[in-house]
Amino acid sequence: MGSSILCQRSSKEDTSREKYNRRDVLKSFGTAISIEILAGSATPFTSAANAADLIQKRQRSVFLSSIKETLGNTVKEHQDLIPSILILALNDAMTYDKSTKSGGSNGSIRFSSELSRPENSGLSDALAILEKSKQEIDMYSKGGPLSYSDLIQLAAQSAVKSTFLSSAIKKCGGNEEKGKTLYRAYGSTGQWGLFERQFGRNDTQEPDPEGRVPKWSKASVEEMKNKFSAVGFGPRQLAVMSAFLGPDQMATESLLQSDPEVKPWVEKYQRSRETVSQTDYEVDLITTITKLSCLGQKINYEAYTYPIKKIELSKLKL
């Protein structure tokens, strides 16, 4: 009898190959699966708590990016309100009192009784524009409405970035594209990391006490120094915050230069603004804004997060 030719493998060998293929598929699937699916299933490949934390960070990051885009557009459309937005953020934070641990960047300036105080004169238009932006932001938020304290400080960030970009464009002879390239190459965008992590400020439900914030346009340098000292800042921070103290930065700096303690810092930042990168000025300003924006706050690092729908792997068809 002639030898026969086997056209298929034995059942034992076939079963082994089938198991091997399935194991490979599952292994590949497990590697590529998203964090959201892993968090919603009890698997040995990850800790549910760690996965949930990663998801919350991602949710906050996506939301923050959208907020910055919205506020960036608002600032771009209302360049004339940049000085008011900066003062709004400063005055909201400067109500902080170290002895009582009260006040600070808590959104209290939104209340009409506080907004109408002499030191806040002329800021209502800026707040109104930001409230319109807040309505838009709250519409697309999946994790609840944006707090006023976050709104005001993030708007100040957008305003400051706008001034940095404008300076770069000016250095390029008014060429917007070249200015943007210069800012991306030499600007301080990467210095905002800590500021952006302090996202989740809580709003107060009542105005802060009166008499804590001077009217900057009428204050003496000594009064400004005393107020900055009261919240933990010195002449250096006062000098770098000159753009926040009134609509005319040069006039403010001229006044600050009359003080021997503040003058060296003013001159340092003026020289820095003449350079291509403005490094000293921009980095010190961002550092000061970051500290200022958290006065009196306990950041909620779970703010604006939301539950996701769980997916059971056992119900997925491979």
C-alpha cells in the first residue's frame, strides 16, 4: 500500500496551535487596550486606583486645554481689557490675610459689593467678558462648572501670555508669524507647569473683608511694598508685577524706581524685556503669578473629573 499524505495536522497539534494563537491575541490586546477600559475592569495587569488617577489627570488636562483656548480667544478679541484682567486677578488674590489665613484668590471679587470698592473701579467690564467665557466653558465641561477663582487666574495667564507674544512680534518688526516662531523658540511657555497644576481652586461664598487691597494708582511705593510684604512678597516681586498695578506699565515703573530697594529690580526687568528671550522677566513673573494665584487656597486635584462608563472585558468578542 502506498504511503498516504496527511492534508491536516492531528487534532492534538491543532489544539495546541489554537491555544497558542489565542494567547498571542490576548497578549497583544492587553498591551494595546486603553487606560479607560483597564480602569473599568478588575484585571491583574493594573491597579484600579492608579488607573483612575491617570484618567482623572487626563480629564483635567483635556479640560484645561479647552479652557486655555477659550480664554486665549477672549483675550485676543479684547486686548484693551488686558490691564483690567491683570488687576482683577491681582486684587482677587491680594485680599489674603496671613494671620487669619482668610481671603486670597477665591473669586470673591465677583460679588458686586466687593467689585464696587474703590480699588476695583473700572474692572466690571473685564469680569463681564470673563463671565461670558465661563458660560461657554461650563457648556462643554463634563465635570461641573468652572470656579470663578480658576477662571480669573487662568484669564490672567492668557493675558500675560498675550503680552509676551506681542513683545516677540514687536521684536520681529510686527511680523506676526515670525513673532510666533520667536516666542515658541525662546519664550517661557514651558515655565507654566506648576501654575497649571494648581487647577481646582475653590470659590468663597461671600465677599472678602474691606480694607485689604490698596488702590494701586494712588498708593505710594511704601504702601505697595507693605502690602506685598504682608502676603509674603518683597521688592523683587513688586517690581516684576508692575504690569498688574495699572494700565501704564512704564509710568508704574517710573514710580517704583523712586524707591532704592525696588529700583534695581525694575531696571533688571527692563533690561530683560529688551532681550530676545526676556528670560529673567518672564520666568520671575510666572513664578510670582503662580504663588499669587494660590494664596489662601487648598487645591482640589480631583476638581472637574467625572465618572466613566465601565466596560467589562468578559463581554468583548475577540
